[in-house]
Amino acid sequence: MTTNRRWILRAPIDGARLPTAADFELQTCPAETPGEGEVLARAIYLSMDPYMRGRISPARNYSAGVAAGQLMTGRAVAEVLESRLAGYAPGDIVTGELGWQAVGLMRAPTLRKVDRRLAPISSFLGLLGLPGLTAYFALLDLGLPRPGDTVLVTAASGAVGSAVGQIARLAGCRTIALAGSAAKIAYCLDELRYDAALDYRSASDLTSAIGRLAPLGVNVFFDSAGGSVHQAVLPHLAVHARVVICGVMSQYNPIAQSQPSVYNLRHLLVSRAEVKGFLAHDFEHRFDEGRARLAQWIREGSLRCRETVAEGIEAAPAALHALLAGDNVGKQLVKVSQEPR
């Protein structure tokens, strides 16, 4: 491949709105040549993830943002076309940082081979990628679920939340899903097998509704939402509850300015709850361990995740917008090219 198509960011976007295609520019340019320690790879699937909103914001974040005129960041599953990196050869299927482009350079430390025997290659951006690994380590190492615990999950139909609920059930817990539509609630109950589920957007009194679903309190609160949904759960924390902060989706949306961002500390005091923030990169040294366990559960049929797939590199901005607006179910992907046979 001698030419490439890539999306660059026109300018960082403030927190008052969601990104659209107008915030990016689709360029056609020559394909790069790999240098020492690099591979040239063609994208098969691009991953759309909530963290991307923080990367294109001018606000301070835990990782460097994307500057105006730079390639939009993101992980991909790709096929190696050329290699100047020992251990990688043309035809290898890999995952790692590629950005929003059809063909580009990939390098260590994010680059790793995909074992096609474990699961479909798209799974390495979902259940066997950062979403699945986030669910695995955040729930088991920070949430510390015990048999009989009640585990409540926000964004429960998303790539991370769908895995959290299933892993919690495998740990012997009772699971409660919070999601934002009737279709997502049906998915949580019918396919993910949550024990109970609640559409937070249609509940007239969300706090009371949560209380009815968790009469003995919430032992593990796995939160990717923040804002008013987060606040509605706090009065129902059980004594010595564990609260895992995995994301703050409500703060990315246009209504973020009206969302409360300060804890009612009295609820934490009374419940003596422990609150911890989670970033998957803190557990990179254990990714092989987590991926092996997740793959075993997939083979056994105990772990599943629906994928929402947009077609073509042109669809990347719209796919990110859909993810941040909560329009997708499960893992949001963009299919850029066909899988090799």
C-alpha cells in the first residue's frame, strides 16, 4: 500500500459538547516506511473508547492529549505489511496503537501479536483488549467481590460494563445494571444475565428505584458514569462498600455543566466506603494473566459481548460521537478493511 487515509484533529474540543466529523479532517497522504523497531500495518478494526474524549480536550488529563494537526489516537487490530522489528513478519495479526488511519506504523511497547486461536480478532479490542482487562482487574483487584455481594454497574451495556456484570456473576455475586434505554436494559437482562436492571433515564426517582433493587445495600459500586447517576447510588452503599471509579461519561456530554461533581461525603462516612480510581495501565505487567483468564471464560461460553461495527475509515468520527452519546451497545468498532483468511 503506497497511500494512506488518516483523520487528524483540527483543534482540541472543550467539554461543553460532543465531537463531530467537523472537528476532524480526513487526509490522503503517502504511506510511511518503517524504521528500525517498527512495523507497517494495515488497519482491520479501529477501537472507539471513552478515554478518547479526554485526549481531544484541552483540559489536563492522565495522558498526553492530541494537538491540532495531529493524527487522532486510538488502538487497532491490524495486519503487518512490512517489518523491521524482530519477531514480527508480514501477515502477522497484531494489536496496538495505530491511530485513526488505514495504514501506518506500529511499535513497542503497545504492539503485540494476536492469537487467532483464542477468539475472533475483534475481541482483542473488546473482551481481550483494554475493556475486558479493565473489567477484570478493576472489579477483582479493586472491587474485591465476595460471593453474595450486590454489585451495581453503571454503563452496564457498554464494553467494560458488560464484562463487569458477567465476571461478578462468575464470582457468585448478585448484579444490578444501570443503562440508558429499554433496548440496553433488555440486553443486560437477556444476554448478559444481570439479575436486575434499571433505565436511569426513565426513572422518575432514581435514588428510590435503586433502593428497591438493592434493599440490603450495594457492596461493590462499579462506576463509569459519574454525575447525577453516581450521586443516586451513594445513599445505598453497604457498610464497607468498595467504589471503583472507572470513568466519568456524564462529564463528557453536553449536559456536563449541570451534572454534580462533588460527593455527598456523609454517605461515604456513614458506610465507611473505600473509593478507588482505576487506570488499566497500572496493571500492564499482569495483562497476560488477565487475558488468559478472560479467554478461558470466552471458550467456556461464560463471557460474551455484543459489537457495534461501523463500516469504513470515513465512519470513525460518527462512531466516536455515537459512543459518547450512548447510542451504541457493547463494544464500538470501525471496520476499515477485510479480515485475512
